[in-house]
Amino acid sequence: MEAAELRCTAAVEQPLPGGLAPRRRLMRNATVLLGRNELRQPVLRVAGGSGAAAAVLNFVLAGDAVRLFTRFAGEGRAAVRVGPDGTQVLLSDCPPDALRRFLRLLRLKVAAGPRDAPRRPRLLERPPPSFSVISPVQERDLLGSPGRRQERGQRPAEVPRKERRPPARLSAEQEAVLGAVRSGKSIFFTGSAGERPGTGKSFLLKRILGSLPPNITYATASTGVAACHIGGTTLHAFAGIGSGKAPLEQCIQLAERPGVRQHWLACQHLIIDEISMVDGKFFDKLEAVARAVRKRDEPFGGIQLIICGDFLQLPPVCKANEETKFCFQAKSWRKCIHINMELTEVRRQTDKIFVSILSAIRLGRCTEEVTRQLMQTAAHKSERDGILATRLCTHKDDVEITNERRLQQLPGEVHVFEALDSDPMLVKLIDAQCPVGGRVELKLGAQVMLAKNLDVSQGLVNGARGVVVGFESEQKGLPKVRFLCGVTQLIKMEKWVIKGPSGVHLSRQQLPLKLAWAISIHKSQGMSLDCVEISLSRVFESGQAYVALSRARSLAGLRVLDFDPKAVRADPAVLHFYRHLRHHQLPAQDSLHTYSDADEKENWK
């Protein structure tokens, strides 16, 4: 009966005559139940409070009088008007996924009405209970019964909306991670970069976010673009301690500032994505700051950590004379992380040969067969249906020069699209976190890629490649793009919401398109590219070659120029850490590794 029960903050507002402010009753840590009374009518029960303030309120849900307000359900908030007098139950601090399931059940059961007319109790028969938890959704609820509703005088408009296709399911490994999160354990999970859109790490992160109360959960990432993908902010912005290079006492003072301190105290679940680019020394500083600001001696001040990323991808950015220190090498890592898990299922690439090549490259291995296979890709066609392969570059300057030059070489008029930002004074902050720029310039024939999932089922996903084939004649002049997946689509403005300083929400409306003659390896993280051209001659970091190669969906869509096996490198310390992780990992059904006291004694140098 999980969908019929909700734990959250509930406020009951009852209008008063004469235009007076409504009577309001607030219940924190309330239990909201959907059930039926002795007449088999749907009932909303709200129970909360303690001692003398404890209360149980029941509201009969008559179809015509009930209205749902679900605009902010994704943020864990909703309202239910429960009666003709305008009484409302306001729900907040709900895990968004649980709230959506609850509202869906409520909508369907109210539309279906009483299941059966109440039976007259026989003599000596036990009277029916006054409240019983409602049954799960059944086929008759989904199909509805317009005839019965019309007999009861209900509007045909109450027929439930057409059900969407079922969402992608979590794998057994992903379910294990989600279960660990729900149990309150701090967890690090990792895996290869090869995930299909809608099934991989970001998909799992969104499911985790949907299962936690939003008011005490903070989603962060090491980079702005990665943070934007999960609707969060950068780890540095959340922490409020700048680069973290200042002495500890100074960092604590920075974190004690109004607004910053409030986040540290409210946070009970901290998500950190793309952990490979977070410096280990910064992680140790954060852990000490958390204990000091929250005045709690538990690791990380008692905050549950949900950390993900792949240490075999891009390492922390360090100065030339500084030694790279990964997060797992931090002194506090072992006491903060209870569970480590490696997701082994690759769901982006279905080509077994390509999967085996990527597996070898990820571990820094480049056999003669791998070299031969990758060198053969140089003969692959770089154009298909007018769509060129995207060149992945190691340096950002090469990307900007290539895209500008190729756009200028195209004949015809430049179409300029300016972004609409919520706060023009914070454009630099929005630029750092939003995957699209404030100004997008296009021409007929421009090579582009999507910067957002629009329709996963059709292949219109983040990184999908296309070419501009026209512009609408109306005032906005929106571009039409033919994609490699075979779809031609008019691309409309999309909105990105970004968390700025002190939790302020910023937004940008812009075309979800980027020029795609070239893109940097750093910016390509999280993308699945249909056709990729790579030059690895200027690779300068461990894991960089792997990140570049794993952007491709298939070996057929990959073209590697001037391949040199020396470009394939994996950091020895990371390999050591992963070997240890795999050694302790259990079979798939409980493939979670909890470090023991013996593990504590071993430190990664």
C-alpha cells in the first residue's frame, strides 16, 4: 500500500466567512493516508502532531469537489482541495516520486468513485470498519466507467488521463544502490561511461533525488554543466568556502555566513556527481567544515553522502607543480563512505566488440587487437545524410576556432538567438552552469547537436547530431533540424533552471542547440554522440582518451585519427582502488561492499 501513504509536512487551510484569513493547522512529520469509509467512499486522512496537539482529520473526497494542484509536484509540493467549502490540504517536503504516485492513485480512485454500494450488515455481523487503506490501482480504475459516473451526475471530464508509457526500469544493480540510499547509508557508486540515455547514472541519480525529501536534499556536482543536468548547483557553491585552499579556520568562518550556514544545517542528504574531478584535499576540508558548522562529531557532520562518478575518467584539475589527489585518497573518505559499488552493466553501447575495446581502454590497456580495431576506424565515412562527425578536441580553444571558422564558411544569413535569462546580472554564473550559451548563431547547413533530452523514444537526446535544414517564416524564425535518427524537428526554446547562490533559482530560455563541428572532451561528458571524430595526439591526462572514445554509441559511428597507443593511460592509484573494490564486491543481488575495520587500516597513497 506504499502509494496510498505519504509522510510529509501537511497544512490544512479552512476558509472563514467574511473574508477573514483562513484557519490554518500545520502538522510536521504528518502521515497522509488514502482510504475508504464504511460507505466505500474515498477518504483523505491526515494524522500528525504529538501529545495534546495530536490530531487525525478525515476528508471525504466527493468527485466534483476535489481538485488537485500539482504544478510543483517535482519539488515535493502539491495541494488537494477536499471539499465544496474550499478547504485545502497543502502537502510539502514530500519525496517527489512518492508524491507523484500518491496523487496518481488519488486522482484515479476519486474518478472511479465508490467501488460498490454498501451492503446492509446482517444481524450479529461485525460492522464494516470506518476507515481502511485504499487498494492499489486496478484495471477498472484505469479504464474508468463513464456510464456509472454519469449515473452519479459526475462529469465525463473526470475520466483519468491517458497513461504514459511505463518509465525505464532500474537494473538489479541500480535497485541495490537505491535501496542503500533509502536505508540511510552513505554510498559511492561508479561504473563505465557507457550508458544509454534514460538508463544510466543520471537516470539513477534522478530516481534517487525523487525518493528523498527535497527540503533536506542538496544535489551538487564538480562542474556547472553536470550540476545543471541534475537540477543542482556546484559543490563549491554549496560549500561556500571558495577554492578551499584557505586555512581551515577561515573556511569555517566563510561557511558560517548567513545563507551558507543555513544550507549546511538543513542538509541531511548531499549528492555529489562527477566526483573524479573533486580534489581529495578539498574533500577533507569539506568534511572538517561540515563537523564544525553543524557542531556534530559524526563523519561529515552526520550528512548522508550519495557520491557517484568514475575515477578512471577526468581527474581533478591541478597546477603543473601539484600532485593529483583523488577523493578516495582523502583521509576522511573511509570514515565517510559506508558502501562502495561498481555498476558493471553497460547500457549505451550494444556492440560487444566496442564494449570490450572500451573496457580495455578504461583500464589503460591497449593490446595489438585494440590498436588494430581503432586504427581501422580512420577509414570510416565522416558524413552521412549531410551530417558530419563531431570532432572531439582536448583543448577548448581548438573547439571555438573550429566552430567559428566553419560557420563563417557557410553561405547565407546568420540567424541569431538570444537567451532570456532570469537575472541578467548573473549571466556569468548562468553561463558556467547552463549547457547552452546566451547567444546561439546558426545558418542553413550548420552542424548542430542537441543539448537536452527532448524525446528519448525518438532518439532526440542530449548529444543527438543533426544539420539545420531551414528556418520557419514566422517572427521567431525557429530552426528546423534533420537528425541522424531520421527525425526532422522544429526546435523550440527550452528552459533550464539553475540553483544559484543561497539556493536562489536562476533560469535560462534558449534553443537547446550547440554548434557541433567540434566539442571539447570536458564538455562532452554526459553526452552520447551519433558520429564522432577524434584526434588523440594532444591527450594530456589519464582517462582522457577513454572519455573521448566512450562518447560514441558504436564503433561504426567512430573515426579515430592518428591513433597512438601511448595516449591510452589510466592512473595506477585508481586501478589499485578499483581492484580492491572489485575484490570485495559481492554477487549482483547484493553487490554492495561495506568497508570493514580492516579496510580502514589500508590507505591509498
